[in-house]
Amino acid sequence: MPGSEIKISVVIINFHSERFLPACLRSLYEKIASRIKTEIIIVNNDKREKLETVRADFPEVIILDNGYNQGFGEGCNRGARVSQGRYLFFLNPDTEIISDNAEELLDFFQKNGEAGIVGSCLVTEKGQVQKWSAGAAVNLYDLARNNLGLSRSHRIWESKIITKAFWVAGTALFISKKLFEALKGFDENISMYFEDVDLCKRVRKSGFEVYYFPSFKVLHRSGESFSDKGDQKKNYYASQQYYFEKHCGRIQAVLIKIIRKILI
């Protein structure tokens, strides 16, 4: 591997996902680490899963044990603090890297000073592009459009060319460590959902852009680490409310709370 500088620090949060990690790690080594100097950091939020197979088969992987579910954002921040790479790649454990063009993605970063975040194209096990892996603005107007089947977001995740987005999914998200640190990382008040949307919002507020990079493809087994759908929905709406209160103003925050009570 030419050069001594670590280019990419991959940060993975494990929670009920140990069974997926070997395939995820193998794909990282085959598609990225074989070409680019890379370190892999796993933040283990699961006190029951000891990651013994990972420790035995991938001894070079850095594992940070929490002993409790620290939450996605806080866990990512912990992994980022010990990272040494120029770019952070936040990656879900229930994924596998399909593409071998990570160099192109990094080159895009280096040639486009306005690029703050670059998101991957997420693909389902059926080979289809995953819906809602990138999107347009998050506000009452766009939520209403979404419910009426008039979403603007599909134009982004269906795009075949590099496209500006309001947000991209944290499932497979690249950001420079320098910018991530300047923004103080993920908002730790969000335990799950909307932490990626919030980060993208703050990146754009700071003068950078968010891009969807469709040629870098990642297989995603969506929702595999969350078995309790009731808790999943509860967490989603709590994070949604927090986001609206933080970014959309008092009126929209109150309205979405009322609408949710009526419809749910």
C-alpha cells in the first residue's frame, strides 16, 4: 500500500448485528482497503455480543466496547475521536460494499471544495435502488408532498449522475474528519433517525454541499438490527419532532405534533 497516511476511517456501530459483520468487513477489505490506506473502527453498543469472531478473524480492526447502547450518533462520535483518517466513512454493519471505485469518490472530494458530505447509492438484496436513501428538504411542505405521492426526493435517489441533495442516509456516508470535527459531530440528543438529516442540514448551513454519488454502490439489508417495530416507530417520531423543533421553527414543530396525533 503506497503512502503512510490513512485516507479513510470506517466507523461502524454494532447493535444486534454481529452476524452481518464478517461479510461487511470482507467487502471493505476487498473493495476499499486493498486500494486505499484504511482503518476500520467498530463501536460495540451491544453488551451481549462480544464480537469474538471479528476479534479472531480481523485482529487489525479496532473495537471499542461500550457495554450498553450508546446510540448511533454518540457511538459514531466516539469512533471518530480515535480515528486517524482524512475522511470518515460511517457505515451500517448490515451492508456490503459492491463498488470498487472509492478512489473516484475521494477524488471528487478533493476536486470540489464545496463538497461537505458524499452519500452512497444503497441497493437492496433484489438489486433495486433503496428508496429514501437521499432526499430533498425536510419540512411540512415536503412531508405533505410525500404523502400525496408528489415527492421530489425520488429524483435524487434515482439519479444516475452525481447530484446535490438536501440529505443522504447515514447508512454509508463520507465526510472529511476536519469538517466533522468543526461541526462537533452528530447531535447526541438524537439516539436514532434524523441524525444524518441533521448533520447534512448543518453541513449546508456552514457553506458546504451534500452530494449523492450513485456510482458508489452499497448493498443494504435495511432494518435488520431493529426487531421491535413499536420502539422503532417511537424513536423515529421522537427524532423527527426534535429535528423540527431545532431546524423548522416553532410553528412547524407544533403543527407536525398535532398532525401526528391526528393521523397516528
